Amino acid sequence: MTATRVPPKRYKWALDSTTRGKPDRSSDLASPPGYNPSAGQVYTEVTRESDPNHLIIKKSWELALGPLKQVPMNLFIMYMAGNSISIFPIMMVGMLIIRPVKALFTMQNTFKMIEGSHAAGQKFVYFLGNIVSVALALYKCHSMGLLPSHSSDWLAFVEPQMRMEYSGGGMSLI
Amino acid sequence: MKISEELNGCISRMWLRSPIVCLALLLIHLNLSYGLYEDQIGKFDWRQMYVGHVKFAEFDTVSSVKKVFVSTEENVVAALNLKSGNIIWRQVLEKKEQGTIHFMNITSEAVITVSGTNPVNVRGWDLNGGFLLWDWSFPLHVFISSEEENKWFLSDTELKLYHISLGSEIIVKPYELTSGRALEGSKLPLPLASKPSCVVAAPYIACIESVGGNPILHTVSITAVNSKPVSKPLKPLIENTEVTLESVHGSQPLVSVTSSGSKVKYLFLIEETGSRVLPYQVERSAKLVQDSLRESNILLQLLYTNEWFDVLTSNLLTGEPIPDVTSSLKYPHDRLGPPTAAAAVCTPRKDKGLGCRVLFSTTDHAVGMFHYPGKLIWVREEALASVVAVEMLDLPVSDTEAAIEKEFDHKETGFGGMFTHRLLSQTLQLRLLILSILGLGDPPSAGQRAGLVRDEFGLHKMIVIATGVGKLFGIDNLSGEIVWRRRLENVASYSSQNQMILYVQRTTRHFPHPAQCALLARHKVSGEGVIFTFNPITGQPAGSESVTLLGYQIQQSMLLAFTDDNFLRGILLLDQKEQLHVLPSSAHSVAVKSAGSTFIFTADKNTGILAGYSLLFSNSQKLEATRVWEVKLTQGKQRLTAVVSKSPVERVHSQGRVLGDRSVLYKYINPNLVAVVTQGFDPVHKNFLNLYLVDVVSGSVVFSISHKKAREPVHIVHSENWVLYSYFSDKSRRTEIVTLELYEGKVQSNTTAFSSVASPIQPIVDQQAYILPGNIVAMKETITEKGITSKHILVALANGGVLELPWMFVDPRRPITVTPEMREEGVIPYMPELPVPSESIINYNQTVQRVQGIHTAPSGLESTCLVLVYGLDLYYTRVAPSKTFDVLKEDFDHFLISAVLLGLTVVSYITRKLASRKALKQAWK
């Protein structure tokens, strides 16, 4: 990227000083070997992209992709934490879950920074990234057994069965 | 991850290698020690020791500390304090026939007892300490089992014990008292024509017989060599041939003779030369007793008429009354039965004259001491040594709370009515408050004054006890004091199981209706059923003053499941003709309403038949029990020995059990399930024992199991979804405990209702057997209000301890090979032998003898269960199977906590003030 960024400026400047005879020359003379007239057109395109608007979009994309980029890292942390319930894994899972949830809640503030033509997509990607993080954290909770996802977790709320018949008696008293 | 995995692996290997280590680890983790701190001794518990119904009594006339020795029908020898009636020492002999005491007497050194049948034991007990001085036994063939045919005589000058067997001829066989060496015996040359009735009037034997319509009194000395019998015709005095001869307990050889129809008793003093008739007669109904002191000539006649207990003291030889001592006393006839004198002693008092102490026992098994002239000194309620039924009831609410309750007891009257009612009741309460402050209010109720009101935690209860002689007691559970007692006449327990049935018809919750209990028993003579309803808090009868005769024999009984408008539950009775009755008759409509869902069953001990009855065919006129099923569980000589159903007040909180993979195994909680035990003998398997789990509504046998070479004692505990039973294994000669647990499976077939009839389910049964190093005499499970607290099993051991055994230890799911899932589930690996740690003995060193049963009752606290162990002794305590999780610890420092809180609040205020001042100063700078 940096290599392509520098030459256009030089060319722009060079273009100013040699504009006059350029069309004639190009029509009269054969192009020197290795010269490609279409190369300039590429540069003009780049020129168009490199305006401040383009920078904003790029910056926004970085922001939008941030959560997704953390996913592999989170996966690694999750793997390292293990499934046993002790203070460190709990803390890690807590962090995993709190960060994306916080991000989701402060999404309005974050979206203010996202501008440009791709804003809608970026917002969606950012949201998606956070959701993926939350899902991952939930999966971790599940595998650690912290989610009430089994029937045993609801056992305390099971009502006793109602008695349909009443019986009594015992050993004969005669 | 890696590390934890390795650790897990290491643990699992360790588990496998040494289960003991694991168990120890687990024990440490679970902290299952239920010991008591030293300062808690006697704080939550009490023990009352009893001796039983007095059979023989002797005053101590030898040792310096005066006491009275008694031996009882419960096979107990004891010394009682003369002044207080407390037990100085007590020795409990063998159970049943082997410990039956035939004779007791004292020498200058020891109390001598003769007990047992096969062989006969002669024991000497130290007078002061009660320890065994010597013990020897007779060979078997000497003894003829009937008590009438064997008489005993102790000669304390010669130190010989004479055994007199009254067969066709009278054989006297002396033994050396301390060594038991048999001396040469002799035949007494009594000229007897027919079988006489004989008594021992030491040192003579007196026999009476009728020859040709003339009663003749024969007397002969036991001790003298070549003694000549002397016969004396009673012709001028007594004409009647039906004569009764009684020996008068005391120092002189005195017998009384009375004939049927005669109003008087004649007294004969026996001498070497023959019997001498005394020149006076005594009333026939008088109980006679002589002064126990040697060389004394005092005869006491005790006359009991309704409310008065008179004593006539006279000179034995002349019949002249001794004026000082002759007096009458008011007898507490409402709480004690008619008395019989057991022994008496008269001693000169400091201020000239004579003082006599009379030990008496009553028909209702109480024993007491009169002092003449003077008063009743003490009474011991020995009926409490034969408890047959127990209930624990909440006490009624206090007067102020009752006033509040009144506000809510009226029927719904709409918004306006409720509002005015509220205003009225609150003004009333305000008025009461003001009046009570000024000291003008109504006096508090009797219960309130006695402190018999419900406490916050429901720990204060009333223990209602029915005893084998038909005496009811109300005992305060915190102090152990008898609050009320009521004597019922002619009431006996059901002979088949020696039990009476005590039903709680209404608890104390339904203010203003008082609580009501009913006692079902048998009439002593006719055998028909009797019922007595009473208020369990005061002991006052609810209906008639005494027992009500039902007019039929009770075969089976049950409490109705539903209450009537007055919150009273009726009692359903099945008589011997399979007719159904309901008591009180006002509960008839309730019984009819619920007839479709009511079933009653009965198990016949002799035939081994279990039969179930349905009430479905009842109509509003008549209740009818129709036999709907019948199961015969025994064959040949097998016996049906026990039927155990679940506690009707039990509640199960958790409907399932969480497994290692976090799924649920649902419990099979069938409220109609009973455990039935049959025992028999088989030439191959010797004694065998079968246990059946029978659904008594449908009559289906849900599960059955058989044990070879197993015999009694069998004890069963049936609760929630499990059954626990113990038996003695003949093969390995040890007590084994088997547990069965019933599960529905991973899904509940019906989540809302349980029906035994509609689509019955076959439960999955887990079972496991354990060894208990000890002999079990009684077992019971703990019970709590909501059933959240884990269950423990209380096991009364023969050594007098009561063991609290966590259910976890006898869990049938304890695995032999430990899998990670099992470990996840939290079960301990299987070990056959159950631990009996001494800190799990809930009665620490308060040994309880001859336990008959254990009664458990929930308290208001979910964590706490109240326990009463009964038998010869009463022992009350409370246990907390899951520790007291719902109360603050006793040593909780309320003061420190409140001081710290207060301090912090004060400091925060001060610092706020200081901070604001500083901020102000800063602002001015």
C-alpha cells in the first residue's frame, strides 16, 4: 500500500510540467519498451480512493472488525481456562461475557464514530462480532455447567405429585 | 487444563487404590461430625430413668444411707432415695423370661435376686453401689417353671438361700448364698391330702387345705432340722372352704386368712409350736404390711376409700392402735390408681413417737412413698417405662397472637365488613394493651401462665404419651416435666403388637378450635374397641369424661384424609365383621365425599393375608367397605411379622436425584406403598426373610426380595422413595442393613399427580447391603417440616447408644468401582462396614436402656428434628441432620456485630462533618 501511495504524488507533479506535448507525442511516437499508458489510469483510480472519506471508511472497518478479530484469542483463552469451576476460569469467563455485552450496550456511542458509505454494513459486522463473542462466552458457560440447561437445574421447582388415592391401615388389631 | 487433568487422574488413581483414604478425605470435606460441646450437655436434651411396675420392695434397714430397694416387672433391680424417689442405682437384668425376678430380699451386705428360668440366676448386689457381688446359677432340672410352685426363702443369719418346690411333695433345697454350693435338701413332712396353697412366712411355710369341708392350716419350719409340722383346724373361725392365704410382708412370720363372703381377715402368727390366732381381725379390703425392722411388732393396715388413704397402726400382738401414726391422708385419686402397700418401715422420730414410711404401688404402675403422720412424699410414674404411643404437638399461640388470629377467623364479609372488623379488632387490641399496662386486663389463660405457648421456632412442643396401662401423659418437651396425666380405667393395648393408636384429629393451628387427639385401645375384659378423645395440651376430655365403649372389636383404623368444617379429621374404623364406622359421626359426610379415593387395608398376622378394601360403594346413608384385593404372602409355617408404611406427615421436597451427567433420576414416591416382612424356616436355607413392597391401593407387589439365613430382630424404616431394614445374618453372625431405593427413571410419567391405579409404573430399584457393627433395637428416620434437610437414620443400639447414621452412608448408589460420573454425583465409594463413630452417638454418655422405639417430629425450624427415645428410659433431644443452617450459631457475637455497625455509622457521620468543614476552609483560602 505504501509503495503505491508515494508514486502518484510524484506523477501528479510531473504531469503538471509535461502536460503540453504529451498527447501529440503519444500519438506520434511509439511507446518506449515497458511503457504502459494504462498504468496512469490505475493511479488515477488510486487517487480517487485516497481522499479523506476513504480513510474514514477504512478506520471504521477496523473498528467494526475489532470484535471478530478477538474471537481466535478468546477461543485460545477459553481452551486454556479449562472446565473446572475455580476462581480464574470464572474470572476469565466473566471477562469474556462482560466485554461484548458492555460493547453491545454502548453500541450507540461506537456507531457515532462509524461514518461513510459502508456504515450500515460496518455496524452490522460490529454487532455480529459482539454477538459471536457473547455466544462463545455462553458456550463456555454451558460447557462449564453454569447455564441452567439441564433438567436437573430445574429440579428444585418441580412440584410434588398430587396424591390421587388415600390409604390407611396396617396389621390387624384383632 | 493439563495440570487439572493430571490432578484428576491422580485423584482417581488414589481413589481406586485406597478407598479408606478417600473416605477419610470425604469425611473431612463433608464435616460429618455431630459431636456436642461440653457446655451443651443437657441443654437440648433430657433423660428420665424408670424402673417399671414394682414387684418386690424392701426397705434398707442396714446401711447408713437409707433407701428402698425395688425389683420390678421390667426386670430391674434398683435402689430409690427415701426422700426424693430418685434412683440411687439401677441394674437392668435380661429381657423377658430370662430376666424375670422371682424373689428379692436383703441381707446385711447385699440385695439378693433370683431371676430367670433357664437357668435360674442368683445374684447379690452391693447395697450402696449396686454392683454385682456374686452371680451363680442353678442347673436346669431343678427348676419347675411355674412361679406358684417355686418359693424362696433367704435366711440371713445362716446366709443360705432355700428353694422350696411345691409339687406333689414339698422339697426344700438350701444353697450357700455366696458360693452357690448346693447343700443337702430335705422333704418337708407335711401331711397333705390334696394340692394345697402355700405361702412362705419366713422362716416358716404355711399351707392351707380343706379336708372334708374343714380348712386346716399347716405350718412347718424351713430351717430347723427335723422340723415337725403343726396342723391347726380353722373350724370355729372359718367355716367356708374357699379360703385365701396370704403372707404379710415384714419382720414376723404372719399370715392372713380370709374366706369368700367373709368381711374380715384373721391373722395367724406362726411359731415353732404352731400358729397362733391373733385376738383381733382386720377389714378384708385392708392391705397389710408389717414394719420391716427386726424385732418390731407393728402392723400397718392401709385402707383406701375413694379419696382417702387411711393407715391404722397397731401393735401386732394385741391389736392396740398406736395413736401418733394412725391418720388419714387425701389421696390424689384423680391421677393415681388404687394403691397396694409394698413395704413399710417405722422408725422412732426425734420428738418421741413413731414415724412410718409406706412404699406403695398403684394399679396404674406408679410407685410412691407416704410418710405417717404427714404426707405423700413422692410419686414416680413408672407407667412411663411402658410407652406404647407417642405424638408431639405444637403448643397453642399466646393470648395476644390469639387476639390477632381472631381477626381472621370470621367468614368473608366483603370489603366494608372486613374494614369495620379490622378497625374494631384493633381498637380492642389497643384497649387490651392499655388495660394490661395498667394491670386491669383479664388474667392470662392457664397455658399462658404455665409458659405453654408456641415459641418463634416451634421448638417448644407437648409430648403426648400413651402407656401400656392406659395412662396418658402430657410432657413439656423442653423441661421433661409432666404437665398433665389422665388415668383410663380398663384399657389395654392391642396384644398383637402391644400398641395403642394415637391419632391427632386436629392440630393447634386451627384457633379458636382446640387441638384434639384420640386414643384407640382395647377394653381389658371384653376386648372391644374403646376410644378416648382429649385435648392434648390440657389433657381434658373432649367428649365424655372417660373412655367410650364402641361395642365392636376394631380390626383396622385410619384417619380420614380430609377435615370437616371444624378442621377435625374423622377416624374410620373397620370392625371384625368388616363393617365400617366413622367417628365422630359428624365426619360421615366428609367420609362419603372422599369415599372414591379412600382405601383401607389390613394384614393378618396368622394367615399372612393382606386384604384391601375400597369405600367406593358407600352412599350417603351407609359407609361400606368392599374387599377389592387380597394377597397371601405366606405359605405353611411362615409368619407375617411386620407391616411398615410411611409417616403420614412426611413431605418430600426434592422429586429426583441429580446424576453425574446432570440429568435427573426421578424418585418413585408412592404414598400408598408399604413394606411387608415375612419370616419362615426352610431345611435348606434355614431361617429366611422375605420383604415385599406392596401398593395397598391396587394390591400389586411392586418389589420383593428374599434373604437366606436371616432372622430377627428385623427393623424397618420406610420413607420417601427408600426402605431400609436390618436383620441378623445367621451365616456371618452379624447385623446387616439393606437399603432399597426406588426410582421412576429419567422421565416422570406424570408430573402432576400420582395414582396407584391409573397406569402404574414399575420402578427401578437400587439395592445395597451393609454391615453394622452393633445390635439394633430400634430404628427411625429423621423428619423435618418441609423435607428439604437431608435424612438421617437414628439407630438405637443394644449398648444403650443412639446412633445418627447419615443416609449417605447407606445409600444404595454407593458404587464399588468409582467412575468419574459417580464422583460427580457425590456418592461415597462402597465400603461394607458402616462406621459407628462415638461422636455420632446423639445421647453421648446418657445410656438409654431397653429401647422400645424412637419417635421423631418436625420442629418449626426446617433444620431441626425433635427426637424422643422411649423404652425403660425416656430420652429427648433434637438433631440437625444438615446442621442448623437456618439459625445463627449460639456463639454468634451479637454484641460485637452491633457495636461495629454502630461504630461505623457514627464514624461515617463524623467524617462527613469533618470533610465538609475542611472543604469550607479550603474554599476560603
